[in-house]
Amino acid sequence: MADLAEQIPMPSVAVRARVSTVDRGRSGFRAWSGVRRFLLVLFALYLVKQVVFVVAFRPFSGHDEVAHYSYLRTVATDGRVPVLPELEEWRRAFQSGLNPRVDGLPDELYPYCAYALYWHCEPDEPRWANDPPRAVTVAGVAFATGYQYAANHPPLYYVLMTPIYWASASLSAVQQHYLLRLAAIPFGLATVFLAYRLVRALFPGDAFLAVTVPTFVAFQPQIAYESAMVNNDIVAIALFSWILYLLVIGIRDRFPTRTSVLLGFVLGLALLTKANGLAAVPLIAMAVMLSVGWRDVRGWVRRGALVVAPAALLAAPWYVFLYRTYGNFDGLDQIEALQSYWNRPAGTFFGMLSDPDFVVMRFRETWGEFGWRQIPLGTTLLWAIAIPLLVAVGGLLVYVLKAALQAGEPGDSVTQPERWQWYALLVLGASCATVYLAVIQFGTRFALTQARYYFPVVNAASLLLLLGLRTLVPRAYHAYAQGAIFASLVLLNVMVFTRYVIPHYLSA
């Protein structure tokens, strides 16, 4: 037997090492908590679902995909950002018989003019086949059309996508556009992961919220839509989600130097992605003062400086460019002039704030519509969504009352929050209110204020809503409630596709 044993070749050291590594990996996975294993499954489902979103919608049918692709092309091919035309200068050149040179939307995308913002759209008209319209006359007054109306957006998203554009230069615009849609998925996945991290930072021992909050974000149809389109929204959402997570960490730890500097860095990236990143500024100030104490002026000034310095270092060149180019810091005066022949304010600030129709339309856009308000969800389905959300809001009010009265379960850090957790919840609530009010403020100048402008606070809103549901569900039924929430959100996505998205395109 000894001789036979000597004849059997033994695995090499490298093979034994690989086997040992695999065994450790398996045992390590088995040692994961149920929440972490669920999260891994959720990520896998999310990736599959997002690929479906990418291919399910028509090319360039997402809101402003034509404009964002056009902006990217300018950055990738010309090495610069596009510029909005000055209406009066353009008009003088046009009336002089000249052909005003502006950064325009690509000619080959004119067949998708219905998905661009007021590009005079007659795609079947032969005269526009090779020379799409660049001017319209309204009541005898000339206006530009087919210009790059997203040119006042910050450049970070387009710079990030430029390598993909270069690598796919041999493909058609439509094929490139699908690749760019796929490139949005990692930012959506990051948003889901940050939802999980937000819960773990605020309520580290709670499994209910750790499961349901990222699930809610992953299967929210419009957030999924944003992370499957060619636009800068999902990058802005992911960065704002990162800011919210850092605010909770900062409040917990009283904003140490590392967190403050990192927060400033992420704020700078947000400001280079979309102007709605500015909404984070008052939230950061609020969080710092709550955590440090408003009387400790030196403390919050020092921490504020640590945040402002990297943010300003990153974002200042873009805002200097805006001011030198347009004479303001957002280009909105130029946009307002260019759109003056059709644009009207959506209403007054307090009018929109108290208008039920305004609220209902934002709710519809939050859960359906998909892009240019082409696929509205049915009233029955919207009520099926709204009723649980209203119950969750009621549960949140119950939570606040019970927690304030210290009537929570003994030893439960969720129902008996510490002071820093109260501050964090206050900041998360303030983030939802701040961004919603910003949507209303935008509507005082522009007709097309939209729900997607408050999507950056999806993680905060999701946590607060699920905290309300958690309050109403007895602890013994939490596991069942988690499964019910997961199943209902999956069912919602299936219904949206089978009853609305697919029939919409099949009937067209």
C-alpha cells in the first residue's frame, strides 16, 4: 500500500492553493448574513432588468437623449463643450441672409426629432431629408430650432462617456446610443448599493430596512428608466445618493476631516454633472451645524471650509466658463429667450405648491410616463401604488410620534433613535423637501418642470417611506413583509412592461 501511495501523483502546491481558496470562498459566502446574500441576488436581478430596459425602449426616445448624444459628440470629436446661441445675435445674422453657425443637433438624428425639444418636426417631409430645419418663424419672428439645447449642462457625464464614443466610432449613431445606455447601468447599481449603505449607516442592525430600501430603489420603474438612458440624470442621482450617505456618516461622527474632504470632493463632482447638485449645499450646512452645534462657530466653519475647498477646486472652472460665456452661472436666461415662443411658466410658486393637479402630474411622472410623457400608467395601477405609499407616510408620522415619546421597543435602535439619528432623519426629510421645492421654483420660469428633477433624493425618500411601513408591521411579521414588498415591486415592473410599454410599441 505504501508503494501504491507513492505512485499516486499529489496535487501541486498551486493546485492545493486554488482549491483552498475556493473552499474559503464557499465557506465565506455561507458565512454571509442573509441580508448580504439577498443583496447579491438583488444586484444580479437588477442587472438583468436593466438590460431589458435598455433594449425595450425605442432609440433616442428617452427624454433629451438626442440632445445628450449631440453634446457628447461635440466633446468627443471637437474636444470642447457646445455653446447655446444668443438669440438676438442669431436673429440678426439670420435676417441678414446669413446662415448662423450654431452647435446643432446632428442631421442624421432628425428622424428622431419627436424626441427632441421643439426641433421643428416633419421627419417625412422630403425637403428636410438632407438639410433639417434650423429656423422657425412664429408670428413673423424668427427663432432657432435644432440647436444643442442641453449645452448649459456641466460636462462630467459627457467626459466619462467619451471613451465609449471613441471605442464605438465605427458604429452607427443608434448602435452607439445602445452602448451608451448600457454604460448608464453601473450608476444605477451604485445608487442601489448606496441605498443599502445609507440604511446600514443609520440603522446598522436592522434587516427589514436593509432589504426593503435597496429593493424599492432597484425596482422603482422611473429610476430604472433613468439608469438605462443616455442622459446625465442617473450620474447626478448616484452622486447625490453618495452625498446623502456621507451626510449620515458625518452626523454620526461629527464630520471628521476625512469625511468632510470626501464630501466636498463628491459635491464638486455633483456640481460638474448637473445643476441640481446645488441643492446639496444647504443640506450640508444644515448637517454640519446640527452635528457640531450652532454655537461652535469655529467648528462648523472649519468643517465647512474642508467641504468647500475641494468642491470649489473641482467646480469653479465650469462656473467661470458659464459666466464668461453667458454672463450668468446657469445659461437659463439664454434658454428662456430661445424658448420664448412656446415656453410659459408652469405657474406661480405657491400656486404650484397647492395645486392638486400639479401634484398628481408629478406622481404620474414618478411612476410612469417614461421620457416624453408617452406611456401613462392607468388610474387603477396608480391608485394601487399610491395607497401603500400613503399608508407609509402615515406610518412615518406614527414613528415620529412614538419615537418622540420614547414609546419604541426596548433595545431597538430604530424605534428608540439616538440624537444623531434624529438629526440624520431630519436632514433626509429636509433633502426631500428641498429638492421638491426646487422643482417648483424651476416651474416658475419653465413649463417643463418634471418629477425626474427630484429623483436624486430617491434613497432618502425610500428610507423614510419604508421606515413608515416598518412601524406599522409587527416585528413578528417583518420577514413576511419583506417578501411581500419584494414580490409586489417585481410584479409592478412586470405589469408596467406587459400592459403598457410593450403594447405601446406594438401598436405604434
